[in-house]
Amino acid sequence: MRILLVSEDLPGSQVGGLGKHVVTLGNALLASGHTVRILGRSDCPPEAPARLGFHGAFEPGFDYAHPGWKEKQLGVFNPLKRPWFARKIAAAIGRHAGGFDAVHYHGHLPLVGVYVDPSINFVQTRHDQGSECLVHLRFRDGAVCTTRAARDCASCIRKDAGALRQSVTALTVNRYRRASAQAFATHKTIFVSDFLRRRFLLTVPDADLARCRVIPNVVDYAALRKAALHAPTPRAGEAVLIGRIDAGKGFQEFLTAAQGRLPPQALLTIAGDGPERHLLEARYGGGQVRFLGWQDYPAALALAARGHLCVVPSVCEEACSTTVLEALALGKPCLALARGGTPELASYQHYPGQLQLFDTMAQLVARMAVLLGQPPAPRCPLPPRFGADAAVILPRLVDLYAE
């Protein structure tokens, strides 16, 4: 088949989990004999596509710069902003879709599906709660957001939003949610976890999801298995954390809970960048906590593979954590909170108890301290197959493309 993958997250100076998923999927499709091209942003440095690690052609198709539209200054979510960007991406798809059997969109604007030409065989994957939440995470004021009322979303753009701002934001959010539901009813849609599908139905109970499927994120198991097999003996007492250091990702909550709770030989290695990094590094860095900054994919894999264990401290409801999947594929013990779609990932364990889930950060840190005070478990032999491997998931996707 000829497949066009589309994402506004590609290319970029630092590719996150969503972009990494697209590249992994594209390379797996190429390896299976399909023709694949990635359509992405045109407003990135010319050398950026070469750093993606994608083995096929990249096509710059649309600019995505300056998407703020002064929402912060105005204190409202603008009802015109997201449809405008969605139309821009849909128009780029229309210009480049000729000759492709399927177009697969991975991005943050579910309403792209409303504006895509109906004659195009269009599939989209929903990677986060951005189908109904304009900030994508359903996380605010340091906690998971549980409200469903569109007016309440105004506090995410302005804490003291009055009646007028609440009304404008409610209009924006309700239109956005209806457009998402329309896109899902019109085109084939993938949710990366059943949690994500159920959460959307809680917000839009009458949504028609008959054309939707649940298919998890994919990883390159061959590369992960190779990294694990070539890794040195695990470094006793080292917990490895990899991810974007931002609100909702739990680094601050984790470091606060871990302070004074670590055994003497323990070391916390944190790889990643983000808006909270420098503050947390100044407050907690040094001694038993080291911040490495952003690491490219091979370096991050090597860190995880040699660690005693991996910790994914997200306090938000992760839909389908690629970092958790990678730790499981590497055979490493992995500690995380029992939130979002993470409990569903226990089905990908190599051995019982590999993924350990906790209700609170204090419980997670207490268990981590116990494990780091013990010798690392013997390296487990990795089987030739992993359930979330791109090669395993691929037939399901190709079948969906062909429907």
C-alpha cells in the first residue's frame, strides 16, 4: 500500500512520544514493503527532517508557527483558532493525498477529519485527551481535571474568568467537542487505549464511535531488544526517569516525595527537558539526583537499559505511555501510578510484577526505595516477540487502512 502519515509534531528539534510513534510506525511499514511518506511542518529548519530517523521521504506541507492567537491575553479559548489550523492541515492533506491508498493523521486536532475531502481514505489516531480537552491533558491546578462542563474550561485559560469569558469558552469547547464527534463518526479513528475511548464517551455520551478501534502505541522491539542485550550489567541503585519535564508529568511531585527517602547508594538519573527542568534542577539537583537534559533516542535507550529500574512518575492520566512500553520491552522493572491507560499496559509485561502500579506517589517512592536497596534482579531473557512491537501491531493497521 501507499500510505501518507501526517503530523504537526514533525519535524522538530526534540521529538516527543507522538512523533516517535509516527517515525517507528513509518519505518515498520517501509520494512514490510509498503510505500510511506511523512507530511509535516514546513516552518522548521531544513536539517530537521534528517534528524528524525525516518527511512523514507519527508514532505513539508504546512506551517504551524505562532498558534497562540492571543488567547492568554484575551483570557478565552477562541472558537475560530482550532478550526483554522485544522483546515490548514486538511488542505495540505488534500494537496498531497493523490496516489496514496490511505492517509493516517497523528496530531492534536481531531477536527481535521471534518475538513478532509470525503473521498480520501482517512484514518486518525487519538493519542491524548485532546478530543474533548483543549489543553489535551485534562490536568489543572496540580490534579486530574474531572469536570465535564464546558464553562469550567475557562479557568484553564484565565483563573478569574467571569461570566462573559466563561460563555465564550463554553461556545468554543462545545463546538470543538461536537466537531470531534462528527470526525469520529465520519472517518476511521484509533484510540491508543480503551481508557481514552471511554473518557470521550463520558464527555460526549451520544457520540457515534462505531468506526473507532483501540490499538496501542507501537515500539521498535528489535531495537529495544538489541539495546537490552548489549547493555552492561545494571547499575545497582540507579532509577532512570525519561520524559518531558512539565506540569502533569510528575517530576516535581516525585522528587518532593523522594527527598530524604532514598537509600545511601541510590541515584536518580533524569533525562529530558521542559519548562520545569531548571527550577527542579536548582531545587533538587546534585548528590543523589542528576539531570542530563534532553537525550537522543539511542542515548535514552542506553540509559534505561543499564538502570536498576525505570520510573514513569506522571500524575496526569497518560493515555498510552510509550516510556512504559519501552521499559517493559527492555525487561526493566517499571514503577508508575495507576492512572489513565497505564494499567492496560500490564498485558505487555515479560514477567508478572514487571509493571508495578501505585495509587499514590508516596507508595511509589516507598517501593522504589526498597527495590533500590536490593541487588538488581538477574537480567531476564527477552522473548523474540513483544505484543506492542510495530511488527505485531502492523497487520491490524493495514487491515484498517484497507477497510
